[in-house]
Amino acid sequence: MVSLAGGLPAAELYPIAEIQAAAQRALAKHGTAALEYGPVEGLPALRALIAQRISTETGGLFSSANVMLTTGAMQGLDLIGKVLLDEGDTIVAQSPTYLGALDAWRPRMPVYKKLDWTAPDTDALRTCKFAYAVPNYSNPTGVLVGQVCRSALLNDVLESGTWLVEDDPYRSLQFEGDPGPTILERYVAEHPGPYNGPIIYLGTVSKTLVPGLRVGWIVAESNIIQALALAKMSTDLSSSMFTQAVAFELLEAGFDKVHAQTIAPVYRERRDALCHEAALRLSPWFEWEIPVGGMFVWMRAKGNAINTDELYQFALDENVAFVPSSVFDFSGEDCFGMRLNFTRNSPALLREGIERLERAIRKYVSR
Ligand code: PMP
């Protein structure tokens, strides 16, 4: 099976030696404290480091009170749902949307309204509980949202008095150009002083280092952090102090930034391999834009001629997997697209996967 379905980094690039050394340093420094339960908000030194980094990156004033560490950004999404959502509340979100977010909030049975970046629906924003966006190389589309759209959304969020969840795991995986300021940074530029804004920003080491550390963070105004900490208490008492201590060693040395620069060119090469092979083999049936960062290519069936829910079984029969668009669509109706991951497999395997996909499509269309 060639899986183009997952959202996983290239395992052969995992920095095992650096993580091993960081683990040794962490144990030497913290001793048994690294192996205990810890404060629910996270390892104090790592909270302070994230606060300092965000302050430097955005030019704002963030303190530890604005930061909570989580078991991956995924837990941040879950806790936001627990704290902010009541049954039937409205969320304004990009469509398609990250499946993990849809899953996290499903128990509250929210109503979704589509976030239209070119003309945000101000009425929807006024009545929603929060807006959710992944502006940098989104999952599943790989799209980089432009600065004009970010600014329009920020203005509307501020006017409507709602929250904005800015989920940002892919920012460092840039292949061409720079994504520019986050929405958080745009807010901070206009609102100097201690952070007290409506943006709840999520970060993680999963895409730049390894997902297995399960270290993520929420940056938000301090009241929200306190509410999220209360919710986290009953979820897991605290995230792993050990992996937070390991992450601290790596982040303090700036290793995540160095490593992102190592992996981005490899991912770019893989993106090119997949897109080039797809151009040769899949373009009669699908169209796509080449992403300038992240992990995914989002393909749309030309003329909605291929139902990707149906194609999926044909693909499995050819030993290749993708994710059909319907799972990312809150209405469940979009079944004419697919997400292909290009980071996990070598260029040769990606080419093989596309070849298999072509065979699956040919069988599907002549069924
Ligand atoms: N948000 C988005 C948009 C993601 O793509 C992912 C990972 N698939 C996450 C959050 C969760 O990341 P983590 O591994 O930090 O839980």
C-alpha cells in the first residue's frame, strides 16, 4: 500500500540523535521532576519560552499567563470546544476544514457556516461562538491565505466581538517565499501592550520536529487560558512533563527552526515529484494548485465527474490510499475532491502511488 492519505512527516528525517541528547539533558536537569505529574498549564520554563518567542515573533507582550501547553495542538482544539461550545452553537470555518477539528467539536453538534475569505459574512461572525482558520498551508487544501484576506477577517472578528482560533502547525514548512504575518501578529501590531485579544493561537512541534512528543501550545488572553486549564485538569491532569522538558531543550537551542530548514527542501522535492507525476497522469480528470508550503495537494475532479468516495475503493484495490474530500466538508456533500500527502513517502514511492491512482481512475471511469 502506498498511503498518500496520512498527514505524517518523513520519519527518516526524525532527529533521533538530537532528541536523545535533549532527553538526557532534560533528565539531568530536572531529575525525577521530569517524571512526575506537573502543573496543568505546563512546564513553567517552556511556557515562558513560548511566551518569549511569540513576543519576539509578533512584537507583542505575552507572558506565561498567556500560554498553556497541551498534548499536541489537537488537545487545544478539543479543550476550546469544551470551554466555548454549547450544543448547537455556530462555528465559522474554512470549508473544507481540518478533520481533527470537526471530530473534536462533533460532540457539541455545532452548526457550521462557511468562512468566505474574500467577503467574510459579518452576520455569521456576530452570532457564532468562534471562527476557525488555518491560514498557513491549510489542512486539507495546502492553501496559503493572503494578507488582505487575513486583515479583512481580523477586522470583522474585532467588529463582531467573536473569538478567532488561528491554528498554525505548518508555518515553518515553507517552500517558496514567506507566509507573512500571522493574524495574531497583525492584531498585536495594532494593539500594543499586554496581550488581551480575541485570537486563540495554536502551535505544535508535530510538523517541525516529531508528532510523538505530543507537545503543543495555546496562546490566548489569560482568562481563556485559565478556563482551558480547568478543562484540561479533568482531561489528563497534565501533559507529559518529560516530553515538555525534552521539547524545551530543543526549542531553547532553536533546533526546531534549524530542523525545519533541513526538512523543507526535502518536502519541496517530494511535492515536485508528486505534482509532476500527477500532471503527466491525472490531469485529464483532476486539477490542483501547487502548494507553496505544508504537506498536502488538494485535487478537484474536473466537472465533478469523479466521485472520490467511490474512487476510494478502486484506489484501495490498486494499493494506494488518499483522503476523499467528503470527510473535510462539514456538510458532507463535497465528494469530488481528494487530499494527497507528499511528505511521508520518497519521490519514487510518490510516483508509484500516482501511477496506481491513474490505474484506479481508469478502472473507475470505465466501470
Ligand atoms: N491542526 C491542524 C490543522 C493539523 O493539521 C494538525 C495535525 N494533523 C493538528 C492541528 C494537530 O496537531 P498535533 O499533532 O499537534 O496534535
